[in-house]
Amino acid sequence: MKKILVTGAVGQIGSELTSILRQKYGNTNVIASDIRMPADDTIRDSGPFESMDCLDPHHITRVMQIHKVDTIYHLAAILSAVGESKPTLAWQVNVNGLYNMLEAARQYHCAIFVPSSIGAFGASTPLDNTPQDTIQRPDTMYGVTKVSGELLCDYYHKRFDLDTRGLRFPGLISHETEPGGGTTDYAVEIFYEAIRHKKYTCYLREDSSLDMMYMPDAIRAMIKLMEADPDGLIHRNAFNVTAMSFTPEQLAHEIRKHIPEFTIDYSVDPIRQAIADTWPNYMDDSAARKEWGWQPKYDLAKMTKDMIQELSQKLQRDGMNQRSRAGDSEVPK
Ligand code: NAD
Ligand code: SER
């Protein structure tokens, strides 16, 4: 049985990945870790949780030894928009933190999954049908760290025969945990605002086309790649994967099919717009399809329908919980 360590387990991807991995491999075999504590108790109650900083090699070693880890999903990172406001932190966490995890994986003979991003491309990369192997000259700190990460993972595989694998994720859309400060976050925020207020002010231009994916597809992709026969893998790290590509205007149009009163307007944030302008309109993910059978299940229509249904239920539950907590405190003692 595997012993899996998830770093960044409180984040947008980690929180959902941890619970799927626990269902698949058993609660006690999946160790969640993060530098911050989870807002609710689900992750801590359903299995082991370690409060671990990826910048602390001694702590990483202790966790590896205590839990006898053999597989790592390394998700601890600083995303693109936060990375532009805190470039030093982004470099430290995304590069030095990754280096520490790769060293731990080498020392304890672990397989390691490391996500890259559409942010690893830049203005000189072809924006349409972006090839798997192409020019990568990003001009954001996030992008610089992501290319460095791809190269480091390739190096550890080639030099130390470490089992490194990874995907270049597009923007991820999900309803469990809110995103951590990226350029594609609008595609999640828009659903919260559409359900709560029937209107949304978008920080990207209406015609900004970007690759996106719904979280269930992203989780399936990670696990499928980690379980793939290594003999079939030519690329290993940084596979392009995508499921859909749309602009804010196209997403708003799709939401209106479910919430007809919904309106969108625009107040462009120059920093995030400049980042989005250098990212692919849509990637060519044929290498992932060919080498390990990647196939998304959710397109724009299916994702939008499911997102509205799931998020409406979640917001209703959260509202009920808040009302019942407020009610509790009013009970006279
Ligand atoms: P997130 O911001 O939601 O979560 C990252 C987690 O890392 C946070 O919980 C944070 O507390 C933790 N963290 C930060 N510094 C840490 C440290 N020093 N030690 C330990 N933990 C630390 O991010 P996410 O969206 O879940 O992204 C996970 C990975 O996937 C990142 O590498 C990101 O670049 C990549 N990715 C995400 C998306 C997306 O749309 N979410 C798209 C492409 C790639
Ligand atoms: N969603 C991520 C970001 O915008 C893409 O890597 O930072």
C-alpha cells in the first residue's frame, strides 16, 4: 500500500486531491500537510495532518521518516498574481521549496508529482494550439519559477533516475476551496457572484481567451499520470493538458443559460491582464492523450451546469451553518 504525502493540502487543488486519495488508498495512508491550518476540520479529522513548511528541510525529513512516505504530490506554491506582488516569496517557495521536496524524494526513493502551469509560457510562445515542446520565455516571477521547476524535475529524473511526473495545468475551476491568488481566479469568482448577486465585475477583458479545466478532471489527470506505465512516457514532466478554452464573455453567456438575469461588466486590472495576454489561448495536449491516455470529461456547458448546482448547494449549507451558529450564541446560559 502506498504512503502518500500531499504538500499544500489546504489549497484549491490539495484539499480535493487529499480526500480523493484518501478514498482510494485509505485515510491513514495519505498525509496532508501545509504551512497553514485548514479552515474546517475535514482534512485533519479524516487522516494525518502535518503543519509543515516546505522551506524547512529538517521538518520535511522528520515527516518523511515518521510516515515512511513513498509518493509525494507537491502542491505547495505561490500563484501568479500573488507572485507578482511578492516575487521573492514566489521564488523561495516555488523553487527552493521544490528543491527541498525533490531532495527528500531522492533520499527516500519516492515518486513525486509536481504541477507546472500555462504560466510557464510567455509572449514569444505560439498562443494558439501551443505545442508541447516550444519556446518558453515567461516574464512573470511565477512563470520563471514554473519553467525552473520543469527543468529541475527533468534534471532529477535524468541525473538520479527519480520518478518525477507533472502536468502543465490551465486555470482550474472548483467549488470546494477558493483559489489562492492566480490570474485565472475570475473563472471561479464569477460563479460565486452570479449565484449571490446575479452580477460580476471582471478584472480581465471580455475577449481574454484562456485554457481551463474543471477540478474533477484535474484530479483524475494527476492520479492517472502517477499510475501510468513509465515505459509509455516520453515526456514525464510538464505535459500540456486542457479541457476547454473560453473568454469571460463566453463564460457569462453560458452562465446566463442557468441564471438569465446575470450581468457582467469589466474593470480591467492591468497586472493580471498583462499576465493573461502572454498565456496560451489553447494548448495542444496530444502528447498527454497519446502517452498516457488523457481525456477530459467536462466541457464548458457540462462544467457550468455542475458548478452552479454544486456551488448553490454549498452556499446554502454555509448560510444555514452560519445561521445555526448565530442562533447557538443567542441561547441564554
Ligand atoms: P493554492 O494557493 O490554492 O494552494 C497552495 C498551498 O500551498 C496553500 O494552501 C499554501 O498555504 C501552501 N503553501 C504556501 N507556502 C508554503 C510553504 N512554504 N510550505 C508549505 N505550504 C505552503 O494553490 P493551488 O491552486 O492548489 O495550486 C497548487 C499547484 O498547482 C501550484 O504549483 C500551482 O502553481 C499549480 N497550478 C494551479 C492552477 C490553478 O488554477 N489552481 C493552475 C496551474 C497550476
Ligand atoms: N491558475 C493559475 C494562476 O492563475 C495558473 O497557473 O496562477
